[in-house]
Amino acid sequence: MKRPFRFGAVLRDADTAAAWAAKARRLEDSGFDVLLVPDHLVGPRFAPIAALTAAACATTRLRVGTLVFANDFRHPAVLAKEAATIDLLSGGRLEFGLGTGWMARDYAGAGLRLDPPGARISRLAEAIQVLKGLWRGGPYSFTGEHYTLSGLEQRPLPVQRPHPPLVLGGGGPRMLRLAAREADVVNLTLRVRADGSGPDTADGGPDAFRRKIEIVREAAGSRFEAIELGTSVLRVGPGRTAEAWSAADPAAQSGTPQVLTGGTPAVCDALRRWRDDLGVSYYVLHNEADLDAFVPVVERLAGT
């Protein structure tokens, strides 16, 4: 089955509430499907929950979401209630992106312990069970290595049933397999270094990108066709290097759909090939500076 194209854009901040609302409305008017915000403690970035609520209030069709909430920053019971509230107030427009948390500077600056990747992924797997359990409704109990809940019942419940679409990003095999089992949307990324210093550029290139899809396919089994495959667009057009907002060097992903070169017709043709060949139909622009170059692509392809 060929999925229609969907497009998102990551926005990080604005100077005023009016400017933030204007940015959200521009995405909606240009045909984007989703406005996404990151979740980091350092750098010029809005806090996600307030930012998503404001963006939803400024728009009518645009979905709002995170790329991604850092699980280590919040107990999943707290996050479940916050997310359900956003989904209700937005009229069922939340896309819930979740990850382990990974950037060492976030942890060091806040005095948090950065556990090894295996521990963080194990904690994330439990958090997903807690979130889904609470979103089902009714008293929910859970006993795990990291979380324990006893008969907790929350209101409101999400408008979207059984829960808002769960977006999991991944580059390493263990994270990709978890995403294959649990996610509605898998966002294919570079693997992150264990010490949280940044993405592992040795993981880049078209062969590694294709292998990640195969890992998802193998781990998902019969549910693979229900998963939407997406990726982050790090650069549109030639000649630029990574900006200060990004921990990833786009050069590492040359030859993948994360780096798009040429004019609008060439970019559209490339995205159609990636969708036809590998099923990647959801593209998230990561650099707001590329918005002018990407809008014509969205206007041509969104929903087709």
C-alpha cells in the first residue's frame, strides 16, 4: 500500500506569542500536517507542552507533536495526563513523540544522571506500557524495574483512541526493534553515541538507512504495514553545513532522504522514489531556515 505523503516541521521558539502563532498558521496554510517541537533543557527552545498548546489554539487543522519528549525528564504518569489534556484541548490533534533522552549537556546542566543506552531504553519500554495503560482508562497498576503504579486512574482520556499516534525515533537496532513493536510512526535517525555527545556519523549513508528499515520490517512482522515510516530532513538545497540548532552533520546522510538537493522538481522526484522504493512517506523538516525552499515541495506533494 502506498501511503500519501505527510509533512512536518520542527519549530523551536519565537520572540512573542503572536510570532509563534503566526509560525503555526504559516505551516497550516502551506499544507504541512504537523508542527513539532523538541524537548531539551539547554538551548533556545520552548518547553514543549506550553508550545504545543499555544500552536493548537492558533490553528484548526494542523496537528501538533513532539520530536521527541525525553522520557527521563518526566514520570510517565505525569506525561500521560499532560498528553491527554493536550489531545483533548486540541480536538484530537496530538502526535506523541517519545524517546529516551540522550543529549549529555541536558543531563549535565540539570544534574541528572545519564545512564547507559540499555538502561534508558529499558526505562522507555516500561514508560510506553504505563502510558498506554493509563490512556486505556480505568484503574491501572504496573510493576516494573523502573516504575510502579497502583490502581491509578486518570482523567481526561485522550480524544484519539486507543491513544494519540505514538512516534518513536531510532537509529540503533535495539531502539528500532522497540519502535517496530510499539510505534505507529517510526522516525529513522542516526544512531546516537552512548556518551550523549551527538549522533554517530559512522552510522550514516544510504546502506545504513536501508538496513534500518529492514530491522523495523523484521521486528514488526505482521504489523509492519500498519507502521508509517518517516525521517527527518536535515538539509534542503546545496552547500550548507550543520546549523547551531542541530547536533547532526547533514553530510553524514548524503544519499539518503535526510539531505535533499536540487530544485523543487528534483526534490519531489527524489521523495517519490524513496516512498516507492522503501515506503518512507512522512518527512519532517528540521531547519526552519529551509522552510522557504521546502514549502513548494509540500504544496506539490502533501496528501498525494
